[in-house]
Amino acid sequence: MNKSILKSGKIVGFYIAVFLICFGEASLAETVHLKLAHFVPTMHVQHREAFVPFVENVEKLSNGDVQIKIYPGAQLGNPKNMVNNIKKGITDIGFVIPSYVPGIFKRSGVFEMPFVFDDPEHVTRAMYDLFDKYFAEDYEDFKVLWFFSSPLSQVHTVKSPIKTIADFAGMPIRAGGATETTAFRLLGANTVGMDIKEMSISLQKGVVDGVITPYAALKSHKIFDTVKHITEVNFSGTLMVILMNKSKWNQLPTSAKTVIDQAAGQQMGLTASRAFLNEDIENKEAAQKAGIQIHKLTPAEMSQIRGKMSGIYSGWVNSANDKGLPGQEIMDAFLASADKNR
């Protein structure tokens, strides 16, 4: 072959390679714009200490090439429709509470079991321990950014303090998920399913006399000036997750995926859980200083409560089995992981 032709071919190949590298890098450097939606106010600890720092960290790690705009206060979705809004692409990233959308995250319902965990970080460690083997299928339609948990729930009341099990009888009380509803009905309470955003006005108007929620909700959900009594039961934490539209994730350049993964993940989940826990502690101290009465049931009564609620565990297993899931296997792994990660 003619040497001049070979030489010309090499030169042409060289310039093509340079062209592809230059323009390829330029396309990766185009700014990626994403939307992150949640339904809490901007004063909420998760907005201040999780969502905002995450967005800032992603922008920093990407040198400004990935920018995420936060839409707070249910602008792009509430707790009930956030999952569908993420799927539809109304928002790229969203804050989801699995227990608020029953039937979608079927395996994850085991995290609603009472009296298993010590604090929100404990919940988070157990989920990451079990996720790949037992819970990944629940979230296969999404990109999971991070799991975290609320602090443990207590019973907050306005007029009627809960000092004994008998005090639950007939009390109209707000419950978050299906398990809370079932559990406190077993104690005789008249539980009402209600969005967390409705708690404050419902307490003020007397629609309910009590709510089951962590100390952390006292200020962020504006019930601090309404509640007069808190009974510590340490019921359970609420599993929460930040999900991303999977199609949008798949379309991102590798560089964008890398920085998002670096800013998210288990460490972000533990940070978010720790922020919740710190707020819980601060709100309890503030409640005590404000004169809100804090009550503790006797160990004997707490034992009775656990006994009355013991059927919830077997009920969950049977329900999971009916859905074709290995209910007992999931429950056993769940309880073992809680012990291991304590």
C-alpha cells in the first residue's frame, strides 16, 4: 500500500479522535438540571440538613455541571401521590414514605413493626443490611438515592393524658400507617388515618385529641403550642426514602451518576437520620422547658401493650404469604438484622 495513503489515513484518524474527544467531553460538560420535590416546609430539619446539603454537595462535586432545584412544601407532590409523580417525571427526585402508599412497597412494610428499633440510625443500618437480598425488588422501578428514618413515635395529646392502658379507650387519635392504625385500635383507641400535614389543624379543632408522632414533629409540624401531654411508648420509626425516576437516571451521563452516587447512599441516609434524632432530642428538651407533661407507662403496662400487639407480627407474615412473598423469612431476617445492628 502507498505510504502516503497510510500516512494520510493516520492523520485523518488522529483528527477524528481529537474531534470525538473534544466534542464528547463538551457534551458531558453540559449542565444537568434536575428537580427534587418534597412535602415538608423549608424550616423542616430534612430540608435544612439533608436536602439542601445534598444539592450543594452534588453541585460542588460536579463543578456546577449537575444542578438540582428543590421544590418544597408539596409543590410537586404530597405523601400520597409522590410515588406516581416520580414515575411520571413530574419531579425527577422525590421524598417518599413507603407506609403512606400501602401495596406498592410490599416487603418494606415489615419496617412498620413496633418495638424493634432504638433510634432512626438503627432503622437505617438494618435497611441497608437487608436491602440487596430482601427489599431491592420493592424499588426496582426507581433509582434509590438514600434510605433514612424518623425517630421513634410517642403519643401526643391535648386534653386527655395517657397514663395507663385504659386511657387509650375511645380516644380519637391520628395514626400514620396501617400498622399504627391496627396497633392502637388493639389498645381501644379510635384511630384516624391522616396526612401528617393535617395534624396541627386537627388537634386545634378537636377532630382528634392525640397524634402518634416523634418529638421531632412538635415544631416542624406546628403542634408544639397545642400539645399538653406526651406519653413515651417508643413505638417505631418511619422508614423513608429518596427515589429518582429510573428513566431519567439512565439518561444521565456517567459523570453525573458518579457525583450523585457519591453524595447520596448509606452515609447520606445516616446523616439524615442523625439530623432527625438530634431534632427529636432538642424538641423533647424544649417540651419539658415549656411545661408539656411527659408521662411514662410502667414496665408492666408496656409489657401488656407489647402482648396486645404481638399478633401484628404474625399478621404481617400471613399477609405477606398471601401476596406470594416469603413472609416468615423476611420477618426472621428483619428481626435478626435489628439485633445485629443495634
